[in-house]
Amino acid sequence: MTAETVLADPEIRISGLTKIFGEGQGAVTAISNANLEMRQGEFISLLGPSGCGKTTLLRIIAGLEVPTQGGVEVRGLPIWVGGKRDRAATRPVSMMFQEARLFPWLTVAENVALPLRIARVGQAERMARARDICATVGLKGFEDASPTALSGGMRQRASLARALVTDPQVLLLDEPFGALDAMTRDTLNLELMDVCARAKVTTILVTHSIAESAFLSDRVVVLAPRPARILDVVDIPFARPRDLNLQRTAEFQDLVASLRTQMTEGAE
């Protein structure tokens, strides 16, 4: 499957997307004419060097940044209409940031339940849902703890639980495990794959780790340095479920080398 492939009923459609910050001689083009379609339940990584526009693209999909040209549709509904966000279109979308952003005066479960509280879900229902999702992401027994008592990896588990508590159809991940040590990151990546597969959630991950993108994804979108242009969309041939042994195989290492070559050539 390539960037030009037209899906019959895409979960996400990005069409002619361009984002320019500023005006005149000081204008900076962050994204240039991006086109991409995703099917339901697909896991895609946006791979590119730092500052290439990956996060900007994610924020536009999340309804946090207005595109200059083009648009994004989720389940057939445009995210942006006349420069204004359509809340109905963004309702199935949830985003997890690089930092956990947990409130220290709330318990872990209360932090996880916060999106449901904002949506005015009753306390008993939202706390029950929060505790269920905490168990799903490996936080059982820590629901009543303060976030300040958690390790970095556990805080990111709580952040993931908060992103999943609303049962989103689309999950956006902005380098969520980038600040963690390698072993913790490997563990959480395995759990992330399992959770996303069981929830059948369409997932877009922003990363600059070539190995991570190849390990987690169904397809990897290789982006050029700023302005972000889609250089290639690479199908990942490995069957699921996957484990860490995959990364030791010659086939995996060859794929990583190929992706690295594409990134290097795109930067020239």
C-alpha cells in the first residue's frame, strides 16, 4: 500500500494538507501537500528527523492546529470547516503527549477519569471505567496513588490509560515513550501494541526512532525534513503478534537499514 492508494472507506483521510506558520519573508512551511489514507484499526508511524513537522501534522488531526490548505477527515467528517474545528469530527479522537501531564492533586484513577469528568459522565461510572482501564495498562493496585509516587514509565501508563478511557476510534501518540530508558520503552511498546490491537483503535505514532516505527507499525510514513513531505509509505511485512526477538532478525535489520537510507536521501 502506498500514499496514493485510495481506500474504499478510510478511517482517516488527509488531503492536500499544507501548514504555513507566519507570513511574508518570515513564513515557515511546516507541512507541504500531504496526502494519506488510513484504514480502521491500522497502526501507522510518522517517521522523520526532529523539526520536520510530525507533531504539527498530529496536532492538525487532533483539531489543535488549523491547516493553511487542505484538510483531514475522520470517519467522513472534516476536522476543520471554514477554519473552525468540528467537535463531532474530533469526538472519536484522543491524543497522548510526550509528557504525562498528570495533576499531582488527583489520584491516578482521578487523572485517568478526567476526560469523562469533562464529558459530565457520572462519578461512579467514570471511576469504574478508570479502574478498568488502569488494569488494562498495568496499573492495577496504583489507582489511588499520587502521580508523584510513580516512576516515569508508570506515569506514561497513566497517560495512556487517560487517552483510552473514552474508547476512542483514533489514538494519536506524540513520542510518548521517548524520555524513558530503553528497557522500559520496550516493555511499554509491547503493551501498547497489545492494547491497540485489542481495542481495534486506529493509531498514529510520531517517532524519530526507525526501529520503533518498524516494530510497531503496519505502515511507516517517511517524512522529509521541513517542510514535511511524504517521501514514501512503507508496508511492514511482519505478522502479528510480534515480540522483541523480531528485532534481532536479519529481515528486521534490513528493513531498518532501508528506512534509514530513505531518511538520509530525503535530507539531501
